Amino acid sequence: SSSSSSSYPTVRSNPAVSSRTPSLSPPERWSQTVLDLSLPLLLGFWQDPLDDLQDSARAILNSTAVTKTAADRLHLATEWENTQPRFVTCLLLGILATKQLEWLRIPELQRTLSAKQVIHELFILLLQHENALLAVMAVEILAGLLKTMKDILSEAEIHQLLCRCFALAALNDPVHATLIARDALMRLGSLFPGAFVATVIRAVVGNDTEHANASGYHSSSSSRSNSTGGGDDGGSGRNGGHGAGSATTRSGGPAASRPLTRENSLLLVAELIKRKPVALLRVLPHLIEAVVGCLNPQAGTRRQELMAAATAVLQRLVSTYPQVDFHRAGQSLAVGSGDGVVLVYDLKSATLSFQLRVDSPKDATLAAISAVSFSPDPIVLCSYSAYGGQVRVWKMGSGFFGFGASAKCIARFPLGPPPSKLSPLKLLTQLRIEWLDSKRFQISTPWSTDLSQFSIENSK
């Protein structure tokens, strides 16, 4: 335990409290007083490499949160404020508040140390402290607090938070801290999916600008401004500082000193897809645009460097989301968006080939694409808007040497919407389109045990 605690800041004791003789009657009050005085010491074992010590410290600190009255919490916060460095106080309050948010809502505490101040103090600690373990501790606590207080940090601060968390997740030593940082990153990614994807794009493309011209489609988490074609006619779009404390880091230096590679950034995206698939639903088109941009043949060494990681991400996307499909022979990738647009990419050139837009009802939910699937023929694609109750089959023509490319809806079929609002996860796992041959396909839905079969035999 001595080697573990030496990596953390020295915890000062309050002479007035230390000299106070605990009352032996009742004995439970004496034990509670000793426990209260031990909480800052337990902080040193919050990230201890020994699982037993770490689990014990976490269990005691977390159980403390649910046993304290408002008066007790205020007393402890005042005690820590007077005897501990500010960042130690904020770490303790943050840990306890992740289990019971009332720790930060005491009116008297708001005058000196509000929830916003605690979060910003932890944010500064995360960015500026050289101790990797303290930084990991700060980001883990922030990930818990921001779940209910997302609006406290600005957009720029969220980007800084994610960048630092990506760097911590890339550490190799200490291993246990890296795993905790990765878990915190996954939670932050689910809270801020748009910022997560944007951070990955910056890490992957850096100052390169090739990806901006890789497709004619630029999206955000909530809207898409570029689209061609209208209604079911489809369209063509080709080429379109704190520094407190004196601790030294066990990892040998500041966590940020180890750069996060482009490949690792993409692989962390694959991990977020696996852990929190629903979180990325709104930014799927934006994410796929970024991954496809990594395969741009004009990007020089970047394509070669990121080919394996980008392929792994695309495989994860296709296997996870019914809104995404890939045609191997045609090297085409399709993704359906929440605003009723199906985007079709040519992976050989990393360009956007087609934007297929359905009719735009007043309720955007009715237009949202729930599933897409290529037929054995790569120029035919099926899309399904579950809440709109519409199945559409599209035919895409390449034109002459890529010029005059066009697409149109060649068949429409009704397929009743779900009887009630379904969870996004149920749609992800139980909605599928399967082609039986080049003319027939079937759709399985989570609200029916029967398979709905369709034929485009007479379509031209």
C-alpha cells in the first residue's frame, strides 16, 4: 500500500480534527468519525493497480454517499475545503456526487463550491496535471457527472475533454488506468456523439483537406444541407492550469505526451459502436462520410495507413446497423439517414455516387430510413421507412463514363408501421431486409413473427 499511495498527492490532516478525541459513546459515531477522516486517504486507492484495494476504496466511498444527511455533507465539504487541496476536495465531491447528485446541491455549498465549479476544477485537473492516474480519475468522475449536467461545459471544452480522454485511452501503462479511461471515453461518446465523431475526424485527417472533397454530402448530427433530386425520383451526386499537488506519474510523464495514432482513433470508434450503438444513430451519415474519406485514393499514405482500421469500422457498422449495407462485388456502401435520404458511396474512389431522397412528410420520423439492403445486383437497392410504412426499391444507373448518373424509385410497397413506438435497440437488432434473389426480398420486423415478402418481377 505504501508504493500505491506514494503516487498520489500528500493528504493533509486538520490539526483541530486530529487532536479531537472521538467519543466512545455511541461507538458507531466514533467509527463514523474515523471513516470520515479516512475518505481523503481512500482517494489514493481509487485507481490502485491492486483490484482488491481499488474495489474496497470504491465501495466505501460510494456507500458513504447514500448514508449522509445534508448537514453531514456540508460538514465534510467544509472540512475538506479547509484541510485539503482544492482539487482533492473536488475529486471527493465528484466521486460521491456520481452516486448521489445531492452532494453538489446543498444550498450552503453553492456559495463556495457549486456543481459547475467542481466540474470545471476537474476539467482543469484533467488537462493540466502530469499524473496520468489523477487525469484518469478526473475523466472517470467527469463522465459520471456530465450524464446529468451535460450543459455545463462549452462545445470547445467538450472537444478538449474528448481529446484528452482519447490520449489517456491510448496509454499502455498503467494498464488498469487505460481500461478505465477507455470506459470513460465510451460513456462520453454516448453523451456527446457528434463531438466524439468530430474529434475522431480531426485526429484522423489532421490538417488534410482531401476528405472535404471526397463527397458532395456534408452532414451534422441533426441536419443535412446538401441533397440532390426530389421525391421518389432520387438524384445523382457523383463527385458531388491547475498544477496542484506534487505527485509524480507512474506512467513516466504526462499522459498527453504519447500521441494518439489515427488508427487507434478509428478503432475506438469501432469499440463505441459495439458498446453504445444507439448513441451513434443520429450521426451515422456523418460518421460514414468520415470513414469513407479515410479511403480516398488521393490522400496518399493515409489510405494505406488506415485501410485496415477503416475496414474494421465499416464491417462493424454493416453488422450493427440495418441502415447500413455493403455490396462487395460493386464496392458500394449505402447508409440511410434520419431525414429520409439514402447515401450511396463508391468505395473504390471514396466518393458519393447517389443521394436517394424519399418524399418528405411533415413528420420527419415517418421519412427516417430504418433499413437498407443491396440486391445481388449492385445497382438495385431496397430501403424501408418503418414508421412511414413504406418500402422502396431504387435502381441506379452509372451513365456514360460516370456522366449522367441517375437513380429512380422503381417500386413501392406498403408495410404497416409498428403498432407503437419501439426502442431504437430493438429496431437495430430485429429489423432486417434479406434478398432471396435479384427480384425477390423479405423483411423481418420486431413487431411481427411473419416474414413480409415482396417481388419486383414486373419492375423495369
